[in-house]
Amino acid sequence: MAKSNSSPLTDAQREIMEIVWERQEVTVSEVRDALSARRQLARNTVQTMIVRLEDKGWLKHREQGRTFVYSANRPRTVSLGAKVAQMVDRFFAGSPEEMVTALIEYRGLTADEAERIRDMIDEAESSKR
């Protein structure tokens, strides 16, 4: 399993990326319209955030006339992986085992979930060989 060198997204950046991942391609105006259901943001603010996401490698664009159409340059799993790694470091002193123990003790696992996790561990171990 390859590690990503991506730092976790901020809440505002993640909110924008969720819109992009859901819609596949977006313009600045479309993102602003989607965000306006939750709060009002100036178009320039949204544009600045999108440009920063592109500078950081999260987004890419193509030109359609005079409009930039943005799409994800990284899959959602990269963001989730970085967030989980941050959580393991912050709350579990860098120990994935402690995180899994807390999850199992607090929530528990169904037999199907446990089997899928075993399969993922087996696959991860075999890919390292």
C-alpha cells in the first residue's frame, strides 16, 4: 500500500472536494452555488480556495472557452487516508493497533466486517512480500 505525501484537507477544502468528487467536473460558480445552501461565500473566496487546491495537487482544470472546469486530481481515498493517519498520530500515539482496539471495544464488528478486514490485512501483507 503506497503512502501519500498529502497533508489532510481543511474542513473548507474537504467541503469543496466532496462537491468535486460527487459531480466529477465543476466550475467555480457551481461550487459557490452548492456551498450557498450552507453559507454565503463570495465568488472570489471560492475561486481562491479552488486555485489553492489546484496548487496543492488536489484539483486539475481544463479550459472550456473562457471558463475553467475543475476535476479531482486525487481520489477521495487519499484524503481519507491522510485524515486517518493524522487521527492515529494524534489520538493513538501513532499506534494503529490502539485505534483498532478502541474501535472494536466501542463499536464491535459483525462477522462480515471482521472477515473483510482479515482479507484486507492478508492482501496488504502479501503485497509487501
